[in-house]
Amino acid sequence: MAREKKKKSTFQKITMFVVWVMLIFTVGAVIIGSVGALIGY
């Protein structure tokens, strides 16, 4: 793999942002679901 430093394009930044948001939402949904099941919500 080439290891030259390259500035990330705007598209890459947006893609990474969307991926992180989706990950956080998924983890959050799992946590809320398990906590809700424990409480009996």
C-alpha cells in the first residue's frame, strides 16, 4: 500500500462522517433496546 500523505477529499470526509453516525446510532439503539428490556419498558 502506498503511504504518501494525501488530503482527504470532501466526499471522503462526508462518507466517514455518515459511517460514524450510523455506527453510533446502531450502538445506541442496541443499548437502548437492552436497557429498555431490562427495565421492562
